[in-house]
Amino acid sequence: MTVTATAGADSMRKHIFIFFALFLPLSVAAEEEFYSGGGGTGHTIMFAESTVENGVYDKTDVWVADKIRANLISALHRYGGFNCIDLNEAKSILKVQKQLESGIYDDSQTIEIGKLVKAKEFVNIRTTRLPSGSYSIGITLFNVETGAILGMFSSPKTYDSAESYALQAHYDCISDMLKKLGVKQTSEGKNSLKNEQRIAAEQAEKNKILAKENAKIEEERSEKARAEAERRAKIEAEEREKREAREKAEAAAAAKALAEKKAREEAARAKAKQQNPFAGETYVCEFENGSRYDSYRIKFTSQTECSVTVTSIDSKGAEKSVTKGGSYSFGDGVLSVSVRMPNESVRHVQKIAWKGSVSFKNGYNIFYLMIPVSSQDGAKRIRAEFRQK
């Protein structure tokens, strides 16, 4: 049973290292003429961290961390023949290893992971965005066995944009890293590296010029958009002012027309009132008429029409009331009222034909009219006082 378990473990280890081989960079072939001897052949370097410090608040430059790590891995493989592996890939290998030997390794410990994948060094990359907005690089190389720092590398300059940084920063550090790792570069390697560095610098400059041109175009576009917005706002403001002025003028004209209309109506009413003070008014009169108590209500409904309500209470307290419509006229101080009331119970007002001079007292609130007390010809007339209701 023990032999079988050991054989199983050996088989699992073989699968682990086959799995590990799948993670080796295959996109860029090492150029043996770029270094003398074996260079970094068979030498594994693990890339642990690549971070951005003080990056743009909206994280739009976070991509440079992955890009600069990929560029360094490519350069170390191309100019030194090194095998490079990413820490996350190494952690995947560790997970498989744990299935065989649970608890032996802690995947939070970079050195232990490096030992597992047989890396001799591991690299931390720190990208820093400076207050000016430019970028700088800092690379630290550690010994996996001891954890000691083997070297720290930085570029002699800063880069004015994330794009410029991603294009050039690794070229400014790779020669020193290769030297520290014991790789002797050939003339061809040095020339190739310088040529790539030059091309990257030229491309960065082109990108910078293009960025300026694009910024200028964008600024011009923004300026045109701003000018257009101001023009439209000015037009809208002018139109609004015109509309408000027009609405104000229309409102003033409407108010004036209404005031004039009211003035005309008031003048017409005053004139009509002067010519006929009764139209639209109601007058009442109450008095004792012998054994009866009579009350009269005249409602002048228009310039010529009226209605008269007569209420008569006899000595026994019986009340009779009748209302009929008729006509009236007024002119030269003479008021004529004509109403027919064919009512047997109130005989003395069966036919109202009042006519006489009207004298007013206290304006038009009171007038006096001589009216008959019965419907007989030559009947006694009394001076009735009609008050405005």
C-alpha cells in the first residue's frame, strides 16, 4: 500500500510540472545570439506583485501594472532566455500540489510558492504616479531561498503619460537586471535592445504629438460646442425676452381692453341709471289699508319689464298673495306701471295702472307714488312710500 501511494505521489508531481510548463511564455522566442553562453536557460523567475501607487482616481491607469509586467517578462525571456511565471499562475500550481500534500505550503507566502515552482528569484514591480502626473518605475529583485533583496532597479527618468510609461519603462531597466542576473549580452543583443528602446521612444513621442493633436482637436471641438451652446443660449434668451415682452404687452392690452370695457359698461349703466333708475332694482311698500294689511313688491327686471307681488292680509289674518308680470316706463319724472292680476280674492289690485310723478328722497333709495286703495274708479288714493330692497 505504501509503494502504491508513493507511486501515486510521483505521478501527481509529474502532472504538476507538466501543468507548470503550460504557463511558460510562448509568444516571444528567446534569441540565443543576444546573450553568450546559456544565459538564463533553465532559470525561472517569478513575478509576484505589480502595483500602481497614487493612480488616477477613476482607475483608468490601472492597466499599466499588467502591461509593464508583461513587457518585463517578454524582455527577460527574449534577451536572457529566462523562464518567467506569474504569481497567480504559481498559486494555481500550489492548489494542485495541496491536493497531494495538504497543509505543507501556505499560498500567502511568496517565497514558499517560489520554491514550489523552483524559481530562483521573484520580482515586485511598483509603478508610481507622481504629483505632476508623470510615472516612474521601481523594480525589486528578491532571492527565493533567503528572501534577501538582490537588486533594486529604476529608470533614470519619468514618463509624462501612462502610455509612454508602458512603452519605455522596462527598456530602461532590463540591461541592469540582466547584468545582475549574470547574463552577458552580446553586441547583437545590446544593439537590438537599443534599437527597440529607440523605436519605443519614437513611438512614445509620436503618441505624445498625436495626443496633443487630439487634445487640440478636442479643445477646438469643445470650444465650438461651447460657442454654439452660447449662441443657442443667446438666441433662446432673446426669444424668451421677446416672448415675455410680447406676453407682457398682450397682457397689458388685454387689461386695458378689459378696463375700457368695464368703463364703457359702467358708463352705460350710469347713463341707463340716469335715464331709468329703476332697471334691475326692487322696491317694497307696506301699509295698513283699512281692515287689511297690504304689501307691494315691484321688481324692475329690465328697462321696460317688471313684476309686482301683492300680499294682502285681511282682518281675520287670512293671507293672499299674487305675482304677475307687466311693464313700466319712466320719463320726465313720471312712472307708469301696468300689471293685470285677475284674482277675485284681491280685487283692489286686479288691474294695476299706476301712473304719476315720482319724487325721490335720499337718491334713488326711496320714492313716493299715489296709488288707489281699490279697483273702483275714483277710489281713494294713498301716498305709498316704496323703499329699495
